[in-house]
Amino acid sequence: MSRSVLYSSSPLLASKTPVWRSKFIVAGIALAFAGLAGRAAYIQIFGNEFFQKQGEVRFARTLELPANRGRILDRNGLILASSVPASSIWAIPEDVQASKAQLAELATLLEMPLADLNKKLGDEDKTFVWLKRQVDEPVAQKIHAIGIKGIYQRKEYKRQYPEGETTAHVVGFTNVEDRGQEGIELAFNKDLAGKAGSRRVIKDRLGRVVEDVGEQMPPVEGKDIQLSIDSKVQFFAYQKLRDAVIARKAKAGSVVVLDSTTGEVLALVNYPSYVPDRRKNLTGEQLRNRALTDTFEPGSTMKPITVAMALEAGRIKPQTIIETGPGRYSLGGFTISDTHNYGTLTVEGVIQKSSNVGALKIAQKMSPQEMWETYMALGYGQKPQIQFPGAVTGRVRPWKTWRPVEQATMAYGYGLSASLFQMAHSYTAFAHDGQIIPVTMLKSSEPAVGVQVFSAANAHAVRRMLQMAAAPGGTGPLAQTVGYSVGGKSGTAHKQVGKGYATNKYRAWFTGMAPIEAPRIIVGVMIDEPSDGNYFGGVAAAPVFSEVVQQTLRMMGVQPDMSVKPQITTQAVEESF
Amino acid sequence: MARLNLILLLAVLASALYLVRTQYESRRLYVELEKATAEARKIEMDNERLQVEKRAQATPLKVEKLAKERLQMRTVTPAITQYVTYKDAPAAAAGAASAAEGTKP
């Protein structure tokens, strides 16, 4: 106790503290507090933004919310194209640690030789290598199960096309980035793709999302596109076309089926086709959507149009007599001939027997300008107004440059070119009581409103001629169906090779409609280079027309308008070309 | 005065601790929700995938292939017709039957 300092009485401590000292201490402490307050104010108020940002960078993340690509459906809601998850496998070569057995297993799952896999993983300089894009989900799960370090998966989506080659040309396909490349996938890419959204979140140490911050941008999902295509009609058309192309040893073929009241495209098929999921060894031949992108000289399928325009101009009547004898006609150094000398024919007979001389004589009653204007009104020489990539215009030269012989050849379908689609479209003028109606690839239920090109009476007269042409005694009796009355015109065109026409290469056409009194559908068929000897449109293309019409009308629930008779096929009249 | 301050201090402390707990709980639940949403999305995608697969198995092209290859079926045409005759039917019908081109099913 004695050693302790007595603060109160110690004389050493009795020295008087100067007042300024205590004031100085108080001031010093006050200053320190003021400093703290200043700093706090700076952090909380003036520099707040900066600090908030720095903090956020350390725990907040922006996540992308991908938008699902819309589906493509047929008119009955069946799926033609849809996106399914498919992981892409990638690796960091440096980090890969795997036993030989694991690598072998991975190689088999990726369907690539082990050597290729080793080569990919051997490149140590790279920090990122795709091993395979878009593998199927079950395979991806198996790869995950092997558990090799340094192999990662990225979630992606892959388009699936359940209908395969039947709808390949219509639907098209997307690339690995999910962007449309062909067909409807390309034409409606914007609508289908949608727009990705985003959200700002806080992630914890384990990478789990624990909180939403700020505003969210919900993704705009891709719209579903419902087409006018009926997948059943499409399939039948494809099946019949494929069988016919193979049987006729032809190079290719196309079929177009239009609904003649609404203008919807019910089917659009081409052969050869391809499976959209497996596009490795695709050739241009397979990819071509011939019905829309290839133009040809249509041959005799043009004759009904020649007759219709002459009827409309009042130059002829269905019963007007046309002299086609002796089956040849010379004009400007060319000789135009029929296969037979048909002698004296009525206008109806010209269509029924498909007389070239008859058609040119009818055309001579018209002026080039009148013909040209009708061609334009019917959509020739113009791109079809259809939401589809690659549709071509075809060729109709300005009427001022026509020579008389060209005007004559155009009457029976040479010297101008059109796609099968344009051909079928122009026939809507006959089917729809003289109106040419707009066509659409999208489902619509309202009857189309068209532009009057021919009068209803003339359209009806031409329909009667078409019915005669497709009946026994005409050029296309094989177009007859069981139960439904049909009408249509066959065509057999020499193929143009270089500057002239090949003598042994043909293109067989048939364009027609059914039931003939009140047409519901228009079917166009084109077979390219039938080379088994049956190259006439009435023999190569008409049977396809018949089968497609039969199946389609039955499927649409159209009542048969004829009593069912046993099939009797008479000899077709040989056609001029 | 001192007692009131003490009570207020305790109240503030309790409230602060409760806030921490609530925040923790809300984050935990949020993680759960997030997981459930992801699961729902996955199931939705699976549903989509299976629907496409189902459709792919039932397309006319596939059915045709199976019918032709596995069941050896062929396309019918009216040319293949079987005429069934009544026993007591007049002879004309029998004549037609014999003329008809028929195959056994």
C-alpha cells in the first residue's frame, strides 16, 4: 500500500495543468470525430454511387434470360419444328485429367475417333475447345456422369424437325446459333426468335442466387408460327411424288397444293429432299425448293390461259372453229407443229387435244400488249407475294420486244418462264370464278378476296375445257380420280439446254383443280426429266395429280361429286410439245 | 432515464438480430424458389422434347416405313377390289365377280 501513488496528495502531481491543454485534447478529439463524420458523409452521401457500384460488382450479377424460339406448327397444330435442350461440350485442354478408359468412353459418346479427341485436347495453348456442339440430352447426361475434370457443358437449344424430309423445304432449318437459314425459319426468324430478357441478382459465395435487385426484363418468348400446310396432305404429296420420280427415273419433281377458296398453301413438296437434322452431306440438288426457285418454260399448261384471255377479249367463243390442219404452221422461219393433224377443232378441242397450232392461231387474235397485261395480272414475271425466301420472278419479256413468232410460241408456253408455284397460283383465276387470289403460307380461315381477271362465265368455260382435257379423249385421262370430278392441263416441255432445246430431255407438267364444278383445291405437279420413256405430262405427272387430289379431298372431308366407278384407263391422246 | 435507455438498447439489439435472421431466411427461401423454378423449366423442356419425340415416332413417313418394311403392307388402290357375292344373287352379279380382279386379303 505504501508503494502506491497517492494521486490526490502527491506533490509531484499537484502541478497545475494549463487550461489550454485540456482544451487542446478536447479539440483534438472533436476534430477526429469531425473527420469521421466527414468520411461517413463522403461514403454515404457524396461518394455513395461509387461505393455502391464497387460493392455490387463483388456480389451482383446480371443473368440473361434466354427466350425460347417459337415453334412452327401445321394447320392442325402438329409440331413441324421445335426447340429442345441440347448441351454443347467444351474443354480447357490444360485442365483435362482423364484416364485412357475415360477418354475412350468420351470418344464413343461423342461419336468421334479417339485420335481426333486426343488431338483436340492435345493443344495446350488453347484455353477453350468445343468438343461437340449440341449433343442429345441423354448423351450429355452420360458425359456428365463420366466426370472428367476440365470438360464442361454449355446449355444450348437445338431445333428438332419431327416430320423430317417431307416438310424440309417449307420449314427450312436454323444454324448452330439458332438463327434461321432457310424456309419459314428464315422468313419468320424475327417472330420466332423472340427477345432475351435479363435480371440482376445477388449471388452468395456458393454461386446461388439469393436475391433479386433492380428491375427485371422478362424475356419476350418467340411466337409460334402456324402454317397453312397440312402435314398429312404434305406427306401424301411427298410420298406420291417420290414414288413417281423413282418410277419414272426422273431427276426431280415438285408438287404444290393450294386451297382455292382461301389461297392457303396446303402442301409444297420437292424431291429429292433432305432430313433437316442431318445436314452433313447436303447437295444443292437436295436443298433446292424447286417449286418456288426454279423457273421453266411451262409448255402446254399455258394454253388454258391463252384461251381464257381470248375469251375475255371476246375474240373467240368456246365453240369457235379453229383450223389446225395440216398440223404444221410456218411463221418467221420456224415451223410449229402438232404431233397429229387434228384438222378442224373447236376452241374446246384445242385445249382437249392440246394443239399448238390451235393455240397460236388463238393468240394471233390478240395483241402482244393484251397478252402481256394478262400475264402480269396472273402473276407471271413477278415475285409471288408470299412470305418465303428465294421465290423467283420468272421471265416475261416486255411486249414491245415480242416478235410475231414469240407471241405465237408463248401461246403454248415457250419463250416465257415461270415456277410451278406461279403456275398453280395463276390457275386460281379459273378456280375462283375469274379472280386471282393472294396466296399465303400462314393459316387463315377467311375466303380470300382477289382481283377479277376473267369473268366468272369465262372461268367456268375454261374449267369445262380443263375437265375435257383430263377426261378420256383428252391428253390427261390418268388424272381422273375415283369419286371426284377433276379438270386440268398437262404439259410436256422440251428442256432448254444451252441455246437450243434438247431433243430427249423433257419436263412433264400437270396443273389442275377438283372438284371441277366448285373447285376446292388446285394441284400443280412437275416432274423433271422423266427418262423411262413415259415423259408426257399426261403420263408422268397426271397420275401424281390424281392421287394427290384423291387423298387431299378425302382428308378435307369433301363429298364425292361423282358416283364411284371402277377405274378404266383409256389410251391418252399424244400431246404436242 | 438510464433504465429506459437500457430497454431501448436491448430492443434495438433484438430487432437487429431478428432482421439478420429474417434476411437469412428470405434468402434461403429464395434459393429454394429458384431451384424449384429451374426444375419447373427443366421439366417443361423435357415435356417439349418428349412431345417432339412422340410426334417424330408417329409421323406418316415413319408409319409408312414401318408398315412397308416390318409389316410388309402395301398401298391400296381401287384396282385391288374384292367383290362379295350373295349366294342367292342373280347370275349377273356372279359374272361380275369373276371378272373382277381380286386378291385375297
